Amino acid sequence: MPRLADHEERRRSITGAARRVIARGGLDAATFQSVAVEAGVSVRSVQYYFGTKREFLLATHRAVVEDSGTRMTQGFAALGPDAGPRDIVRTILLAILPLDEPSRRDAVILGIFHAATLTGPDVESADTVQAPNFIVDAVAGQLRQLRGPGADEQTLVADAEVILLAVGGLAQGMLTNDDYASRATQLVDHLLDRVLVA
């Protein structure tokens, strides 16, 4: 009796193919046909699993974000139970930086999606804000712990936003500037020294 297809595995295979296509040629290159060829499946399979180009693009974006989440989870596990707010924020930030080849490719893809929210019809800014909002909330939560219950909520959120924007800029800079790439963790530590004050 033939084994039933693992639908989640097939979806991951297709979004993995879409990531490779997007990293090489941008969102315009990611068609049903090009992704099907890259994944080694039929165009009909891509359509079956995702329905529209927009659906498979958003699923691909989610897959990239989930990989960052996995890196965060692994980083948290390495920290241990006694980690303080600085260690936790540092782990979050390092998980979103392109520090190795897979995360570098993901940063390229996220940059392409960001550009598409400005110029293309397939992706809107509302489609991509969930992950940055999560990071801002997580960093603000650690700042709240560090600064205590009397801390001003607006300041906490603004500081968390500044941290995310700075590291997002660093991530994009690392893609084209080897000096930034070589000093990324030092620059993150410098940022935290400046912002993570009680």
C-alpha cells in the first residue's frame, strides 16, 4: 500500500524551493512554474497546496520567520534558567542577524519582501509586521523587567523599537559590508550597553 503524502513536508519543500527562487531572482521570479521546477513537483501541486501566488509567498515569508524563531528558541535553551534581561535581548537580536549562510539567505529574502511591500501588488506591509511586533513586545518586556514597575510604558516601547530598527539596519548592512558582518556581535553589545539601562 503506498504511503500517504506528508502534506506538511510537501508544503515545506515547496516553500524551501520558493525561498531559493526568491533569493536568486526576487519575488517576480517566484512563479508557480519556477517554484514547481525548483521543488521538483508539478505546477498543479504548488497550486493544490497554496492556491494563489500570494498564498505561497506569505507561506514562504512565514517559513523564514519561523526559522528565526527556531534560532531564538535554541539560543534561549543555551542560556539556561538564570539568564537576565540583557542575555535574553541579546539572544533575540543575534537570532535575527545574518551570522551564517542560512540566516544570510533569509535576511536577503526578508529584504526582498520588505521592498515588495513598497512596490509590489503581491505583499502588503500588514502581511509582514507580525514578527517585528513580536520582537518589539519581547524586548519591551525585558526592558520592563530590567527597569522595574515604575518605568514609563511609552519609553519602554520606543526603546524596544529603536533596538529593533538598529539591528534591522545592521542586518541589511551586513549583507553588503564585510566590516559590519565581522563586528556584528560587538555592535549589538555596544547598542545594548547604550540602551539597556535601568
